[in-house]
Amino acid sequence: MRLSLPLLPLLFTAACRAPVDSGLDTSETEDTAVAGVRVDLGAFRPRNVVVVHVDTLRADALPRWGNTRDTWPLLEAREGWVSVDRAVSTAAWTAPATASLLTGTDQPTHGVRFFDERGTNYPMGAPSFVSYLADQGMRTALVTGSEILMGEVFELATGFGTAQGVGEEPGNAAGTVDVAVDWLDTLDADEPFLLFLQPMDMHAPYRPEEEDLFTWADPADVPFHIDDPTAAQVFQIVEALDAATTDEEHARLLAGLRAVYDEQALGVDRAIDALMAALETRGLLDDTLIVVTADHGESFLDGPPVSLGHGASVRNELVHVPLLFWGAGVVDTHLPCVASNMDVFPTIVDALGLAPLPSAEGRSLLEGCREHAFSALYFASAGVETLGYIGVESREAQVAYECQEGGVLAFDLLADPLATNLLPLADVPGGEALADTLDAYVAEVLTTLPALSCVTAR
């Protein structure tokens, strides 16, 4: 395999922002709850919420989703996690994914679909759950290592009473937790709170904390310099893979890259565990719902269309993210459940005993899981927006369209979890029915955003 620049991550695309429409009419594609499958928190009733939104964490980096490496030893040792088998992000990069999480709405509704390098502030086009919870009397804080959340382009920090950026690399998760703990000490006794953390440890540059480096990776197999910035690392990875003379050498270098990526999870594990310990010391843990998820994953040439990084398609490893809920006394379980990241805050609000936010398109997972969830990737150039990829996932399969080329991508996720083998729809479990569902979703998106198009040849 030979790599070239088109395979590099398309993280940001210059664009002009299109007007935000009133949102999707989901009546045609809204699925029914899967019978008997829901997030069950038992008798746990939280007063406080901590959301750890780990940037660039693909689900299979964690043992619950198939990683044979013990990447989260401290958190797995804590009982009380309810994990969702297939949580799907609406987007494969930070800004639209985070907007979907915070508003409980899809990209056509909240309007944060692509990057605009002009630096103008763009608000989300849907109400934020953060503002809603603040109106219910909760103190709110954001601590993030992401320039996108704190930057001048998108107003993703809307509604937070406190918002602070942390620039430490590596160890960004530890830095966010230090700031978060200091903020907890400013709260009055029994004051309910929402704490939102966005650590960047899993994001490039691939640079584990010193104590974790080479836990699994052989230095001879790592195709880049650990201390170099992202652009230099990507260039080195491409050069090394292009220079590989055998399939075995190519696979060995990719395995070295993936091992370093997995090593970064150890620092995140320690940081979240330290935060839970700090909550426990302050007598807050037993009243706090902990939610751990991610905005998107990361691709290491997993399959067609191949890419490095994120933001280049809606492949499974890019939109399949971990989703875990922790509560005191909750029965530890891994659910055969499909969810969207739009469902996270509707579930939180339901757990708090509050009325749902009427504008949200997501559902409470306490009421039931989904049958399928959607994702899409929008581009824009010279002020013209295009729909690049759009997809749907069930527990068994993924179907996606390459909208400008008319390609159909179908994968059997049970037999092929990394989605490496492209199959005809007829060979994918429920493939034709899933494609029908995707067709209906595409029609809704194009009704909401009529300037766009998607070739859906099957």
C-alpha cells in the first residue's frame, strides 16, 4: 500500500457558514426503542453530573469494546459502570460532534457542520443543555484542552458559568482534572453542579505520558518521533509506510502507531480515577453521575476509504465512540445497545428527574436504546457546502454513502468489527433494510438543507 496526501486527515475545511434551518423532521427515520434494552441506573438518583468527553477516543481502544490491552485498569476496577455497546457520534470531528452532544440535536439543526477559518464566532443554532441545567440552579464549568471549544470560531462554551482551557501535553487529562478539582472547592455546600471535561490526550501528536511510553510499543516499530508536533509526525508516518517493502513491515509499523495511541489511554484512566477519588474525598461521589464518552475516534488505515487521523469519512472507527455511565450502587453491565451522542444529555436530564428539553432530537436511554444511529460529514470550499459521507449503524452493520461519487459502503460489524471488508448490501446483516433507513434519513437532510445533494445509487 502506498500513501499520498489525499489520505491525510481532513480536519478542517475552509468554508462559509450556511444558514441554519429549523431542523430535521425525524418522523420518517425515528426508530422504536429496542424492547427491554435500556440504561438502568437502578435506585441511583444523582444531584451532580461530571461529563468526561475524551477527544479522539475510539471505542475499541478500551477493553469493553474489544481491546486486549488493559488500557483502563483503574476505571475497570471500579464497579458501577453501564456501558453502551454501540454509541455513534453524529460527526467524525470535534466541533459538530460536541455541538450535537451539548444540544441533543443533529448537524442540520445545530448548524455546526464545517470549519470556517475566517475566525468569526458562530453560535450553535439550538439551545444548549448547559444553559438549561444552569437555569435549574446547577453551577456549570468547562475545562478543556481543545482550542475548538475555547477558540474564536465556534461558541461551544455557551452557557458554562466557568470555562477554562488547559494547554498541557502530554498529561492534558491530569491538567484538566487539577483545574476541575480547584473549581469544585469553590462550590457551596450541597450546591449541585455540572462539570464538563474535554481532555486531549488521545489526539495527535501521539505522545503518551513518560511513565506509559513503550508499555506496549517497541521503539523500533514506532514510525515517528514522539516529541515532534502533529504535522511532522503525520509526515513521518506517511514516509515510513510508503518506504515499507513488505506487507509485514507495513503492518508492523501500523501496529507500533496503534500501540502508542493505546498507551495514551493510560493517562486518561489515571486522571478520571483521580477525579473520582477527589469527589469521594469531598463527599460528592455518591451523589454524582459520571459520564465518559468521546467526540469521535481515530483511523489508522483500518479500511476503505483509508485515512490517517479523523474528519475524513464516517467510517466505524471514527464515529463509534465509548459511552459509559457510572453511579453509586449501579449494577456493572455492558449493554447490547445502540445510541447516538445526541442521547447523552437527554439521558442525564432524565436521571436528574428534570423535564426534557423540547428542542432536543435525542432520547433518554433510561427509556430505551435505539435500533440505529446516523452520522455525516459535511465539507465546504469557497462558500459552497457539500455532503461528503452519510451513514447509519446498527449493532450488526454499517451502511454509508459516498455522496459525491455514489459509492455504497457496507460492512458486517459482527464478523468484521474493524470494517475492513467491503461487502455487497445483500451480504450484510439487514443491509437492504438499513439502506432503506439511510435513504429516508438522506431525504430528510436534503429537505432541511436543499442546496446539498447525495447520490444514493445502490
